[in-house]
Amino acid sequence: MKYIQILFVSILLVGCASTAAQDLPEYSNQTKRIVLQDGDTIDLVADEVEMKVKDTPSKMLAYNGTIPGPVITVKQGSTINLNFINNLEVDSSLHSHGLRLRNKYDGVPGVTQDEVKPGETFRYELDFPDAGVYFYHPHTREDVQQDAGLYGAFLVLPSENESNEFGVNLQENHQIIFLDDIEVSYKNQIIRQESKPYKTLMGNYGNRMFINGKLDSPVNLQPSNLNSEQILTFVNSANARPYKLKSSSGIQMTLLSDDASAYQNEEFIQELVVAPSERYTVRLKYIQEGPQQIFSETPNNSFPIAKVDVLGQSLGSTNTEPTNFTGLQIDQSLVSQFQTMPISKTLSLDMLMDTKSMRSGGMWEMPCHQMPDGSWMGDCDESLLENLSADHHPDGIEWEDGMRDMNSKSGLHNVWWDLVDKDTGLTNMDIEWNFQKDEVVKIRIENKADSAHPMQHPIHLHGQRFLVLSKDNQPQTNLAWNDTVLVPAGSTYDIVVEMSNPGTWMIHCHIPEHMEAGMMMTFEVQEN
């Protein structure tokens, strides 16, 4: 099935590099939590709104007037009706990221539906078979619309017959934090190229943090007593930026869940990498009084994400072991079978680049950009190497845009990203994968270290869930269900996919600029 030019020209958004606002309502960052029952209906309205940076207005987009959009809370096993109302001047759609829902409501123009035109409404019937936190956003020019503020969350609470796998009441002691960034000019205007996709080389890394709809401002958590606990879910709604989260010494952080389930075991963590579209739930225990924080750290920068004042009054003794956690129940003999299964499919992550058109972007003049395979791009000598930091990525992850000039000159005319089926050599939308319902498929994902620009890719599967079995041939011992996996440059990941949901579904990189530049495919799951 063709993708109607695969989103590249599905819409032409009229605009310049800056996004001036005129007579628009101001957005709110006071996100509402809306509780729905089975069979309920909600209207979700996409509108243009105004955001001010030091009194300079810029245009943003919002669901129901807030950034992030409302947290829609439902019980596991429910079905709701969602009327998506497009009040924008351009086409849009709604993708319910991570949900194992009916295929025709997946929200992908050209695959499961037509674009929702300005002034139109599309009625989605959404099923929630799995508990957890899920992510909704457009699947139409996502590089612009999501970046402008169109995103929100579904909070799916365990059904009455299911024990709470986190051991806490997620309605009472739980907060969702959206990690995002935006690019702001020196004139305090938000920069967004609306006419056509750009920054396709690396994706759009913003220069300012935008956490839970607030610019340059961490989330202020409620003051808490010593030895008390709190649950946070982090959702990365940024286009390209991965976040490496750490905590100050007064916070003990344990990992509870990944995208689509709890882990088998709660475990202490020193840091947490959250890629675009991934969701992680953690438990914080406050073990020292005074101001504490969660921050995101890169080789050159540190950004505060959340702050909390820990009060001296203690609620008990400090625990050294994780508590109140049942975890994901997976038959270990079945996991052992998965580990020894043969590889069914192999996807290689690669790219092509027109180097001649990139010369003006500083490709040859930039100082010392090291590829993960050890080779160097640019004019590089020992004196530069001594001061090298921003462009050196031994972990295969580019934490910042170290080539802003070159990246800004990249587009659909000179950068092409590929998913490559290694068995057939076919790429992207030419790949033809077919599976049977309830088939279990082992897929290897290889991120080439010797492509023209190796970097990390968050690979997302629609409509299904999978387990990450191994990373660089190292078996994983604490499993959770995923819908997205971050594959660093030069790495190989093996995943096992439960093809439980019939229909035509997408696989793509969740850096939307890479998706616009070709990095997507479909696969078919057929009824038995």
C-alpha cells in the first residue's frame, strides 16, 4: 500500500522560519486530568494558540487549549469514543502511540485513514487492553505539529480484577512529566520551518528546555517528607533530543516500567535514558532533607527537570531494597525459548547524503566530528582533539546538535534515511513483511556504524508490543513490554514481537525529520 508520498507532501504548511502569532488565545500549561468510563465520549480539539517568550508572541498548537494536552484517564479494558476536531489551518490526524487498538483507528494518513481536513472531525474508537501510560500526537507533519505542542497522554489504570503492578495508587501519588525542547531565536521568537521538512540530518534539537509546557522551568514537585515516595512517569515528546536523567544524592530512584508494562523486577538506577516517544515510570524515595532535583545531563550541559523540597519530618526508616512491586509476570522458560529462536527478519538502519549540497553547511569546515566507528569528519588536528567534547559520542548517541549549521541546511533534497531489509535489500515503503496473527517474530535491528552519519534511532512499532531480548549480544535479564527501542549508532538489538493485532501497521524512526526523509515502512498482520 502506498503512503500517499509518505507524508512528504501530504501538507504544505504556509509559514516562515519564525512563527509569529496574531490575535490567538494564549495557551495554558495547566494540563487537566480527565477521567472517562467505558463507553464515554471526549472531544479533543486541535487549535492554534499563542505563547510568549519575554512578551514576544509566537504561534503554538494545543489540544483543548493546553500544552501538554489533557491526561485522559481510563480503566484497562475500556473503549472510549474520541472526536478529534481539527481547528487548524492544515491537515492533521491523531495517533494513539503504543495502544494495541483496532487498525482503522491508528491515525496514519495513507495507511489507515485520510487526513483530517481543517474544520473536519474524525471519530476514533479507542481500546485500552493494557495498563500503563501511553502517548497521543499527530501523524501528519509530526516534525511541525508535535514540535508546536500537539501531544498528550493516556493513563490506563489496571482493571478492578488486576492488581496494581506498581504497588501505588497512580491517581493519588503520580505525576506525568513531558520532556521537550524548542528553538528560540535571539529575538525571542520560536523558530519552526513549516513549509517543508528540514534538519533531516540529525532532527530538530531545540535550544531551550520546554518541560510540561513551561520554558526553561523545571517541574516543582510537592514538598515531601523524608523517606516518603513519589511516582513519576517521563514522556519524551521532543523531536530528536534524548534525555539522560539523573537525581541528586538525596533521591533514591528505582525503575518500575517501560513503554507498555512493568519490568519483571524493580531495580535501583543511577541514570535513565529516555528517547523520543519513550515512557518510563520511576519511584523516587527522598532519603535526605533539603532541596533535591532530577536533572538531564549531557557531556557539556545539565538541565533541571524537576525540583522538590524534602522536609525533615521522617515517615519511617530508609529502605535499601525496592518495595511494593509485583512486576511483569513472564514465563522464564518461554523467555529462554525466545533467546534461542532464529532471527526472522533483520532491519539495517542506514542513510544516504548528497555531500556536494552539504558543503555550504560546513561539512568539511567543521572541527573534528567523530563517527562512532572511530573515523573523523572535518578539518581535525591534535590541538582541536585536546579540546574535543561536544561532538565525541563513544556511546553512539548524539546528545546535542553539534552541527547546527550543517543540520539546518539538510532537507528532503540532500538527506535520505533508510530502513533496509537485509534479506531482500528493499528499503522503507518498498519492504513487504507479512505475518499471521499470534505469530511470535524475532527481529534484529542493526544501526550501521559506517553510514554517512551514524547516530541513534528510536524505532517504533505500531499496534504491537515487543520484548528487548539482547543489546549488542548481551541478554537482557529484566524485561518489559515495549513499543519503542532506542538503538545507538553501531549497536545491534534483538527484539521478539508478539503479532497480536491484525492490520497494516507502521515501523519507523520516531525522530520525525528522519521519518519524513524516508525512514518508515509498513507490515501486515493477517487473521488466521
